Amino acid sequence: MSDLDSCNDVNDGDESAVKLAEVEMGNGTVEETEEGEEPDYSVPAQVERHLDFLTCNSEGHLLMGSSNLTGRYWIGSIWYYEDPSLAPCVEKSTTGFECSTGVADGIFLEDQKTMMIGQDGGYVEFLTIVQDGTKTRINSVTQCHEHNDSVVCISHMAEKKKILTGSLDMSVRLWDCQTMTVSRVFSPAHPDIITGVSGHPKDDSLFLSSGGDGNVLMWDLRCEKPASCIYRDINDKPECITYIGDGSQYVVGTQSGSVFLRETRSITHSIASGQFFNRSLFRLSASPHKPNHVAAIANESRVLVLCTNSDKLEVRYEDDRHSDFVRGLTWTDANTLVTCGWDKDVFMHTI
């Protein structure tokens, strides 16, 4: 009996046997697919070198953005993990999506399946997670080129039906999540680049913005002239901001590595401050579960969680496992923080 006849006998005798076809992928790896099933070429072959942002939805699923900042083509990709502890492994991701430029920030919309990402080319893209048979895919819904430079920060408004985007083009734009279009444009919002935006946690008419002009502005969309300056330091400019608690207080991170706790009703002094980093702050994230906990990262490898008790700012947690700049951070629950960085590592932190 020939080898071919032997194979035929085995297959005829076992109807449950599944033939596997090897498909060579672009990155030199080999993926096994069932015979007759097309490989999913829409998923990128690899996670890019620089991990730039993380965000979680209410189900604890993780969205991770990565960018190639050193190659011939400055492209990016986003990756979706149902289990955040599996990031940044390509093989263990639920699905991925390739972007035409690098990605700087992203956020889940109210339905927890639709996402908005801001890209280096000034694009804002809306995407959705869909179930296609047994496969999960990320599909692009629409891509808008509203900004004239990189989109660097994104934040929800209070009711999560509107989203803020800030850009290096000095503008802040307010997006309607239902129509996926811009509803209001503030340009220029600052006479320099936008470094941060933060929607008020309770009031859908209020938000903060910080800029390279050294100002933090509080915006009230009900007013004819909506912006008022509540913080200014042209010698130690704000690099990131976030509301905390009920929105009566906010935290500012500056170029010197200092962090300031302030009240929105006071423009003359800070409640508390401290020099927590040696380099410029990059991102702040207030815990949605513990109002007095704020995670902070800078242009260095440390991760801090600060506690804002009464009139003090104290270090609640510190970690230095990253070996390059930390770029992204998100809270998955009351006690767990996830961070990523340009070392292509993702770490879980139990606070």
C-alpha cells in the first residue's frame, strides 16, 4: 500500500480529523488554519516597537496602541485583549488592526465595543469590535482628518456621549459619539500645542485643557466666552492634567517633574505639591474607583501612584520594572493598574 493510500484510509476512517494547511505569514512565522479557511490578513503581523497607550472598557478588556517611530514607515497598530495579562503577545491577542500612522491615544465609547483613536497624522478614527463567526475583528467605521497635526490626548465628557481631542495644531475639538462628527471646534484653544484635556466627572459642560503656553484653562460650554485661566506658569509649563473625585479638584503635572493638587475655585495657590520625577510628566490617570488615587508617569521608567489625602500628596506605590519611557497607563479595577512603555513591555501593578 502506498503512503497516499494510507493517508486516505486514515481520513476516510476518521471523519472528525481536521486537515491543517500551513500558511506562511509576512513576518516569517507560520500559522495553522483549517483547510478551506482563509488566514486573517487584516491582523498585523507584529506589535510595533513603541507601545504608546492603554485603555480598558468596563468589562476589563484592554486596548493597546503601538507605533513604529524608527523605521522607514512610521505606521502603527492597535491590539485588543480580553485578558489584559496576555499583552503584548501577538499570538494571545483577541485581534488587532493596522493604522496608517503612529497612534498616540485611544478610548472606548459608551457601548464598550466602539473605540476612538488619535493618530500622528491628525486623523481621528472610529473603530468597532465585531464577531465574525468564530473570529473577533476590528473594523474601521470612519476616519476623519479634522486636526492639522498629531492628536495627542483624548478624554470623555461626563455623560460619555461626547469626547474631547487635543492636538499639536493648538486646537481642542468636541466630538459627538453618536454621529462620530465634530460638534464644536476651539481653535486656537491655546496659543501653543495642547498637552492635555480632561472632561469633568460630573458636569457635561465643563472640561480642562493645558497647553505649551503654560496655562490650564477651565472651559464652560454654556458660556459665550467659555475659557477661563485657572493656572499659569510659563517657567514650569503643564504637561498633563486630570480631574479627581467629584471634579472640585484637579492635578497638574509639569515639565520639571512636579505634581500639583489644586482646587478649580482657587487660582492663586495649590493645596499640595511635590517633586516626584526628575523629568517632565507625561500622563496622569485618576482611579475611577478610588477618588484619591492618581497614577503618574513621566519621561522616565518609573510608575507612581499618588494619594491625595486632605492637603498632602504622598507616594502610595512605586515601580521601576520598565527599562524605557513609560507611555500608557489604565486602571482595570480598584486595585490594578496596567502600564506600557517604549521597552515593549506591559506590566500589571497591584496597588
